[in-house]
Amino acid sequence: MVEFGLGGKVAIVTGASQGIGEAIAVAFAQAGARVVVSSRKLESIAKVAQEIESAGGQAIAIQAHMGYMDQVKSLVAQTLDKWERVDIIVNNAGTNPHFGPILTADEGQFEKILDINLKGYFRLAQAVVPQMKEQGGGKIINVASIAGLRPPHKMGVYGISKAGDIMLTQVLARELGPYNIQVNAIAPGIVQTKFSRALWEDAELMARHEANVPLRRIGTPEDVTGAALYLASSASDWVTGTVLVVDGGANLISMV
Ligand SMILES: NC(=O)c1ccc[n+]([C@@H]2O[C@H](COP(=O)([O-])OP(=O)(O)OC[C@H]3O[C@@H](n4cnc5c(N)ncnc54)[C@H](OP(=O)(O)O)[C@@H]3O)[C@@H](O)[C@H]2O)c1
């Protein structure tokens, strides 16, 4: 029987106060992992951790801003203080302060998007890999986007950051494979969260999108959890450097 369970594993999920990250944290706990729920807002992540515990899972909340290496290192250190290992990280914290043609983005917005969406993923990988090497392996999952595969509508800088996440995934997969660390990406299509509100609140754009996307709907955060569970579990032990597209088939059609 292929093993999809996460019993005995410790996982850090960033951006887990809401949306896709929260759904992944809950799913990992249900699969038996001890889960570190992280984001900038302690109150929100404490609530998620509490809900996991109330449902019989194991979780703690650790606050960290992914733009600061000292906070990222402290996230790993606090996890080790509590549970003495880290088997899985899910780089998921993301932001997009610019919506419009790419040349209307200012330098500050460009820097912020790359700093969190791309360098933030690099920071956590750099902070955690020595521990994974010592343990003899690990799983790194980077939440990218189909916006990193084809040029997105009015989200150009964001698309560049997500294309960067995909290349970061492939570079790390190549370099860390010999240490039994698998590094993979998930590329979701439009998932209904606060983050994508500008898209799903645009009724005309949604009508066009849902009429064309093969599975005829946008996603829920829970639609992404199966891919994350697969890439976190030993079922994917011979899979590295891949990009698992989870988008209802949206990437098969022309962009809206
Ligand atoms: N929704 C979509 O359609 C979609 C599609 C493809 C890919 N994605 C990707 O999926 C990931 C999650 O997106 P989502 O839709 O679930 O978004 P969301 O609901 O807005 O959640 C974003 C999460 O990131 C955290 N965060 C933001 N900036 C942070 C920072 N500097 N440091 C630490 N945490 C930070 C937020 O928590 P705090 O505010 O508490 O810090 C929140 O938990 C992102 O990487 C996004 O690019 C989303």
C-alpha cells in the first residue's frame, strides 16, 4: 500500500492564517502531522491552530514575516524547540500589491512582490535545509501559480515572482536530491480566497472564465490540499522538481 499518511512528521506551513495555507495545515493535521501554522498575524494563526487542536490534531502557531531572515530562522528554531524535527515545509505566504499592466507597477511594489513571493521561499529553504540534511531527508513544497507558467492578466510582476518560484523549485530539486530532499511546486489556478478577490468579484471576467475552463469552476482552498498531501507524503519519494498544476484545466485554454 502506498503511504499517503503524515504520522510522525512535523510540517511548517507559511501563510496559514487563511486561504490555501490554512486548508493545507488542516489537511496535514488530519493526515497525522504535527503542524506549525505560521503568518504575520498571531491572533489569526492561533485561531487556526486552536481549531486543529479542537478537532483532535496537533498544531502550534508561530508568528513570522517571510521578508525578514531573522524571523524565518526563528520560525525554524522555535519549531525545533517544540518538536525537535522538521520534515516538511510548505512555502505558501504570498502577496500581490499591484493589479494592472506591468509598467504601471512602481519599484516598491515590484520589490515587495519578489521579496515575499520569491525571496521568502528561498529564505525558509535556506533556514531549514541544514536540519533536513541532518535528518536524512525532507520535503519542500512551493506554492507557485499558473501565473508563473503563462503571462497572467494584469498580474505581471506577480507572474514573474511565481515563474521564479518554479525555477527555485527546480534548482533546489537538483541540488538537494542527493540529500533525499524532494522539492516540488504546486501551480494552482484561480482559488476563491481573499487574495484573488479582484478576480472573482469581477462578474464579467468570471463568467468568461467559467464558461471556458474545462472543469467549469474556480477552485476552493480544499481543492489544493490533495496535491500538497501527495507531495508531503512518502507517496512522492521519487518525485522532485515537478510542478503539479491544480487548476480545473484552466492552463489548457487561452488566458482571460
Ligand atoms: N488564490 C488564488 O487564486 C491563488 C492562485 C494561485 C496561487 N496562489 C498562491 O497561493 C498562496 C496562498 O494564497 P491565498 O490565495 O491562500 O492567499 P490569502 O488567503 O491572501 O493568504 C495569504 C497568506 O499569506 C500570509 N502572508 C502574506 N504576506 C506575508 C508575509 N510577508 N509573511 C508571512 N505571511 C504572509 C497571510 O497571512 P498574514 O496576513 O496573517 O501574514 C495569509 O496567511 C500564495 O502564494 C498565492 O500566490 C493563490
